[in-house]
Amino acid sequence: MGSKRERWKEKVMRALEIPGEVVLDLPRLVFTGNRQVRVENHRGVIAYSSQEVRVRVENGELVFQGEGLSLGAILPEELVVEGKIHSLTYREN
């Protein structure tokens, strides 16, 4: 986070005790073991197969790899990846 605007947002977030995902538009991930993950603040699905799901997020993408992966739900601000999740990689733009 190098820009003045981003640093300012971060200071406001801390001062007002607002969660980072709200102010900075960061993705929020909630895992249920290695079988399910809920992704909030996504920007859409880039690609998916039963071995890999790629999800666009602010400033990059999340790459889930595993077995039997599927999309359980896709809503404007939230999606669910289900299956046996082996790894998660964040690729920054």
C-alpha cells in the first residue's frame, strides 16, 4: 500500500475501528476445514474446473486448487467454493 490515498484509508480504518475488508475493499475468506470457503468482496470468477478455481479480487486473484471443486453459490458480493481444497494462492496485479 504505497499511495497516499491508500495510507489515508488505512489510518481512517484504524481510527474508526472499521474492518479492513470494508474500507480497503479487501476479500474476506471464511474456511470450513479444507472442504468449503466463502469468498466475500470478489469481482467475479475468472475460470474454474474440478481442479482449479480462479476468482478475481481487488488488486489480483485468488487461485484455489484441489479435487472435486465446484461453485456452491455465486452472488454479487459472495461466492462459495466447495470440494477438497489443497491450496490457495494470491496473485497480485
